[in-house]
Amino acid sequence: MIQLNPHPDHPDAIERSSDWLSKAGLRPTRQRVSLAALLIGDGQNRHVTAETLFAASCATGEKVSLATVYNTLRAFCQAGLMQEVMVDGTKSYFDTRVDDHPHFFWEDEHRLSDAPSGELEITKLPSPPDGAEISKVDVVIRLRRAS
């Protein structure tokens, strides 16, 4: 299970979350603030799925639907507060750290974590087709425990 902010109702978590939303131009609704407090209320970065955030929200007693969690995460991404990281083209993880950085995907745990950026070297990329430009390069390094 992904560890989310253990104290999302703490006044500091609520204030940090409200500020986070306001700086991005998002209206700090009750549900947005509640979800944001779980994500960044303690100031730590996290990788979550909509399902893990939904479960954590339900555990706090917040009444929110899974569809609302998905919509809120997408709104956070569109506002530049988070980035979506696709794994296998079917599973979305949402990262509160928005700078360009590589990820490890732990296959046995279905968990995403940051990989050390300083150790990654991309020396050459293929030229994009005519009329296209490279907007971003995502690096997800798949890991499994050694036998």
C-alpha cells in the first residue's frame, strides 16, 4: 500500500493543500483540499494510483467517488501540480514531483518510485518525423527482485 499523509486533517496539511491548489489557479473545493492533503499535506512527494488515493480518502471518512478522484487527479495534472506516468500503457500513476526525472517500476509490488536522475545518461534520441517535435521523454525502468 502506498503511504499517504497520515494526518490529512491537520491544519498545516489543509493550509499547504489550499495554497498548492490556489497557486495553480484551482478552486480549493472541500474534496480537492481533502485529496491534496493526502497527497502533499506533509510536504512529501508521492506516486499514487487513483485507486490507492480513493482507498486512503475513504479511510479518512471523506465521501468521494472513484470517478471524482480520477477527475481530480486529471485536473491536478492539467494545472501542472502533478504528472501522469503510464506503465504498460494501461496503468496510470500520478506523481506529485513534476520535474523531469526517471522512475523505477517495481513489478512485484506494482509500485513506482523515483530513480536517481544523476545516474541516467541519454546521449542520443531518434530524430522526430517531419512536422513533429519531441515534447518529453519518459523513462520507466522496470525492476523485479533478484532470485
